[in-house]
Amino acid sequence: MTNAMDREAVPEAQNPLAIDGLEFIELATSKPRALGSVLEMMGFQPVARHRSREVELYRQGSMNIVVNANPADVPRTVEPIERPVISAFALRVRDANLAYQRALELGAWEIPVRAAPMELNIPAIHGVGESLIYFVDRYDEFSIYDIDFRAIPTVNPHPPAIAGLHFFGIVQYIGPDRTDDWVAFYSQIFGFTPLPDNVRFGIMPKGLLLQSPCHKFYLQLVDPGDPAGDLLWDERLQRMGLGTPDILAAVAALEKRGVEFIASESVHSNERGAMTKPYLGSVMFELVHSDHAPQPAPKARA
Amino acid sequence: MTFDDFGMDTASLAGSLEAKLAAVRQAGFSQVMISAADIVGHPHGTAAGVRAVRDSALRVTGLEALRDFEGLTGDLHHYKLDIAKAMLTLCHQIGGRLLLVEASTSTHADTDPDLVAADLRKLAVIAIPFGIRIAFKGLSWSRTVNAFGAALEVVDRANCPNLGLGIDSFDVLASGASLDDLGIFAPEQIFLVQLSDFMWNQDRSPEEQLATAIHFRVFPGEGVHSNSLANLVTRLDKLGYYRDYSFAVYNDDYRQLPPEFVANRARSAAVWLAETVLRRGLPVPNMDRLRRSGHA
């Protein structure tokens, strides 16, 4: 961890890939409709479909979620499975190709290009487990969705956010004793900074927080704790965190839509955060108090 | 340290990969260091080699060896990166959590310590998603790093949590380094210790050291440095070293004898070290469990 801090002292390395926030989070599933209804319950709306693949775009406020039900032609090991998994996240960067090349120079693994004719080549590297990290530089005037996606007619392409919900971060489960490794990975390649242990958001007590170099989102590393315990899990992206300036208002609005929240002695909704029940066996949303102004909705989108 | 902390190396044995793994298991070992050539040289292909290791019920100590990686520039560097990624993929496929990297002997290698450290840091970062640790080993005939003190310096400079040291007793003994120097290590920096003995005592040229290292190593207790080896292992134990010992015995005689014969000699070496030198026959509680969970 000291190495991460040392590197932070070098100004040009603070944001080596010129990251500017999260563009989308991708979920893979073989049951896209079931996942779609969970997302709609959470306030997301389907706004566009991919031109050539079984991929849909859901949106709420500034948040984009890509649901990937595309079968075997995707050259990677995550086949869509019944239990949805977070299969990728996309980073907004100044120049996707430069960021990709720089990431490779810093020790990332490349993913083979998979664009079909007339489609954008979105460069990607390996993330945790079977997941990918994409680099997207079209998020201002144009967006990636303008080219690869077809808007669903008659729906509002920019559905508003419930209670100011916005992407807050992603929780990553890691193996025992792997915190230092992953801190090195995210600080060396991306310029994330580990936050001191007394900085806490939300209601979940465990895990190390990494702040993005653009200060717009967080990754949280959660290890199973007691290394001699039997609680071992695969390393993976486990859940997304949604920020809102008013947790209780968000919880009330979501409950009205049918979302159920965990209400146990140790985990229950309060003004700092809330946690939904797991849906479809694996999909959870953590709400975290965050005054972060939601990023402005882009102009010319699908 | 117990018997289970010691393992064999497939490069010590003759025969098919399956025969080697069976011999290692039959001699009572629970772990084995895998030489990459044994996987890719499998007559039914790499996938069959991977399956043989996976089916062996032996824990993989690590995969060996990535060579001549650091200090290169331009096309050579990018070529070696591809090689490194292929080795890491293979290591991951066989369930290995450690890749042994030997310090470069290439005449193309730049010896600038900053460049060497940056290359090793990059390699370590590349290995992180797979959960693989990089054990970097100096070689007495290397151009970049030829002693364990120098290896430690480079590893410190690179400063990545999954980058540590491989220590080979051969290099320690052949270079005549003082065992007192082991005191410079923190135990968590040492990722692997390889043990072997050899049959001569005098100082030799680097060329002869290299020839001996490749052709004439014997198991601990079989050579003329038993006392030094016992001393080395005892010191590492006192230092708090808690990871694996692997018998890095490369010997032309052993490679033309039945693997069971050789594995039984390895067994005698492990028994001698565990029960006589370290005088510990019983497993330390919870150690196996910690290992399995990847903690140790």
C-alpha cells in the first residue's frame, strides 16, 4: 500500500489514463427479461437495443446499464448465465485508444477486438475474475450508443433518476490476503487511491475503499475476513453502489415500486445507506448517501 | 516446517508427466514444482498436460521458469511480455499460484536497476488478476542480478506486493555467500526456497557453476554441503520463513533412472530435513488450512 501512496506523489501519474467517471456497468445473463424487470423495478428503463447482438441498454438519470445476453460469439469466458453477473464496467477516458495502450504498458491484459463491421471498437482489458474493463471516449456530443444501438421507439431516452440516484461505485470481492495485490493493480494501472480505514460510506462495515483518480466513483475491495474460515469465494464484481443525497426518500420511492430492502439487526436502511435483497440469486444494489451532483445527462444520446 | 512443506520438481525426473506425478505422490509428497516443458511437451498436447496436473491430487508449488525477461527494450521487450503472459496463463490453468522468474543471462539485457525493477513490477501487476505471485531468483551467472542481496534490492525497488524472492541454495552455496546475509530478508519477502546439493567443494568458474547447476545437482544430504544446507534451512526457519521448499535437483543420472527410484531419494532428503534438521514431525495446526486458502 505504501507503493500506491508513493506513486501518488508523482503528479503526472495521478490519472494516467485520464479517467472521467463510469460510463456504464454491464451485466451478463441468459435471462435478460427477468433481469430487465429487476432493473425496471429499480427505476431503470430500457432505451436502446444493440444493432447486432442480444444486448440492451437501460438508463436512469446519468446511469447506463448494459444487459448482455449475447451467446457464444463473445470471445471471453463469461457465458451469459442464469444468475446475472457484473461482467464489465466502462471507464470514461479522454482517449480510449491511448488509455488502452497506456494500461497495457502498465501491466494490463488485452482483450481481442470484437467489433462487427460498422461497429465501434471499444478497447477493453481484463478485470477481476472473468470481467472486463472498457475504455470509452465518446460520451459527450456523440455516444457509443448512437452508433452501435438503435433507440427503442416511443420511450423517453433520458428517464429521470429516482431521488437523484447516480453511480457511486462497485464492490469487488477478493480472495483472502489479496487486498494489497488489488490495491497495487488499481493504483498502478488506473491511479486509484486507497482511502484510510476511517473513511466510510453507507452501512456496510467491511472493505477497503479506492477512490477513482477523477474523484467521481469508488471501488470497494471486500475480502472474506478470517483467512482460516471456510468462507471462500471467487473473486468478482459483486454489486453496484448507487449514490443518492436522500437515502430514506430513495428507499421509500423504491419500496413503492416493489423493491425490498434488507432489514436485519446488522444491516438495515438508515440515512447513511441501505441494501436491497438479492434478486435472481445474485443481483443486489447498495444505496449510499452521496451529495455528489449527478453527472449531467448527455445531450445527443440514443 | 514439516514433510509436507517439501516438494519435488518434475525437472528432476524421467518419464511421462503422468509417471513423474505418480512417482512424486507415491513417495509421499503433497506438492510438486512443475516445469513448463513437461506440460507443453505432453504427447497429447498442452490440455492433456494441464489435466494430468489437475488430476494428480498434488498441490502445484509453482511453474518454472520464465527466463531472460527483464532489462529488454523495444520489440524484444514486447516479445517477452507475450511469453510472460503465456506462462502466466499456463500457470493459472494448472492451478499454480507462483511463477518462478530467473534473472536474465541475456547479453541484450540492460542492467540498469530502475529498468529491471520497472519490468518486474509490470510482470507482477500482470500476474495480479490471476492471483499469481512472482518469485524472482538471482542466478550466479546472471547479467542483471547475480546474488540474493542484489535480487532483494531489485525486488524492493520494484515494490509490488506479489513480487518476492526465490532463493536457490545452489546459488547461495556456489557463490560462497555468507549465510549471515540471509538476515537482510523479511520472511514475507521470500516466496520460494529451492534446495539441492552438489558434489564438489572448490571454487569454480561461472561456466562450471552453470554446468553443475544444470547437470550435477543432487538431493540435500547426498552431496558434500550437508552441513551448510542444514544451516541454511535452520536459519530460514528461525527467520520465520513459512512457505514451500522445492528440491531443484537437475541431474543427468536421475533423468535416465526410474522416477520412483529418484522420488524415493527425494523422500529421504525431505525426511532428513523435516525430522532431523528441523526436528519437527507433526504438522503445525492450521498451517495447511492457511495454505489452502492462499494465505501463506
